[in-house]
Amino acid sequence: MAKMSHAEIEAALADLPGWEAREGKLHREYQFADFPHAFGFMATAATSIERMNHHPEWCNVYNRVVVDLTTHDAGGISAKDFALARLLDGVAQKLQ
């Protein structure tokens, strides 16, 4: 998987509201109604994430989940990160 150029990243971000490129990673913060919804988001996404074999850097504090995505093998953001971002957005939409 190849690292995307700055122009490719910016073009792909146009289709992902709420996501931004930050410090060489795709970044988004989700906010849910409460802790069970935030934790449920992570648990629900985990099976699909494992199938993708592309794991996020994420952190949960109460009703928030902070996500950073990068492809270490590519040395930066790749198409795999955008695929995972779309998956996470789909899971979040069902739980919000």
C-alpha cells in the first residue's frame, strides 16, 4: 500500500466530513450520548477492523472516541486509512 500525496489526501478528505489530516495521520473525534454508546462503537467496529487487519490508534474517554489512522508500512496515510475511516463513520452513524 503506497503513501498518498498531500493532494491525494486533500481530495479524499472532501468526501469524509469530520476527518482531517493532522500530524501525518487521519484524525477524527466522535462524540456519543454516553459511555455505553462510545464503547459500543469501538466494540462493534472491532470485528470489521480485525478482518481488515488495519488497526486504529484510538482512545475513549466517557462519551468521546478519538481516532488517528496511519499505515505504518507505507510511512503515512494510505487508501487503507480512508477505507477504515469510512467503515468507522458507518458504524458511528448507526449508534448516534
